[in-house]
Amino acid sequence: MADPSFINRYFDDDAIAVAQRLIGARFVVEGVGGTIVETEAYTQDEPASHSFRGPTPRNRPMFSAPGTVYVYRIYGIHWCVNFVCRPGSAVLIRALVPTEGVEEMIDRRGLSDLRKLCAGPGRLTQALGIDLSHNDRPLSDHPFGFTPAQVEGPVATGPRIGITKAVDLPWRFGLPDSKYLSRPFTKNGPSEV
């Protein structure tokens, strides 16, 4: 478990900055997880965000303390996991490199291709066993484990995926050329963080 005051300070920032800073961070649930390689930022002032119209029962965690975990279902079948930043903003975790509890991930996903285990938000949550029971809980508490990236490096940027509003915002971030991304970055090249 991470120190709650550290988690609060780390995430009490602009979602765009946090989304970039998360590339290379370690995230685990019950010891299952790996290194984050792809994220997307969402802020309250843009229409693709769940918080755009203000607090609702569904998005209430987005208005909680920085470092709160926000879990929701999309398409009626997939869970997505986000980390809350400043009120009304969050970072969607899109992909990670599976490094811990890989056999458990393989069992949960029913496939052995490591590149596809956690490449996409729905795949990632299934592999890590994330569901609504993890919603609105502090990232600093059990069953979560979080360690920031040890070294900052180049981060690829591009448009977010699977949205119909604010599609022009380049708020998707990732590790350039990672084979674990949900989709390659093609529009914009890497830029230094």
C-alpha cells in the first residue's frame, strides 16, 4: 500500500499532467498487475468527461479526493478503471505490461498472448479482477498497490479512443512503440514529458 498523503499529493494535479506522469508507474490489485503504458485524461470542462454535467450517483467518485479509484461499466459489459485527480477530473488506465500475477491474468482472460492480456481498458480490468466493488476506494488502500514511474521518458500523444465528443483533444498518452498498447500511436509522435 502507498502512503495516503503521497497518493493525495501525486494525484492532486491537472489530469493531463497526471496521465503523462503515470506512464511507467506500477499498478496492481491483490498483487496482480504491471507497468502502465497507456492512459487518457478527462477533465470536467470537456464534454467527453463523465463529470461534464456535474456530480451524479454514477460519477460521484470523480469528485472525491485525489487518488480515488473510479470504476464504471461501458457497453454494458466492460469495466474501466480511472484514478481521480483534481475534482471532476480523472485518468483512464488503458493498458499495462503484465508483470505480476501473470498466470492469474491468463486464467481470468482465457488467453496466453501477453500482449493482449491488458491492452485496452476492458481487458485490463478483467485481467486484474477489477469490478464495481473497487469503485470509490482510495488507491492507497488494500487491495491496490501503486508505485510511481522511476524514470520519466518520452511519451507518445494522440487523440482519445472510443469517444464522440472532444475528439480533437490529444489527451491519450503512452509509451512510444510499446507492444502492449491497445492501439498504436500514429497521428502524433513522441514528445518529452
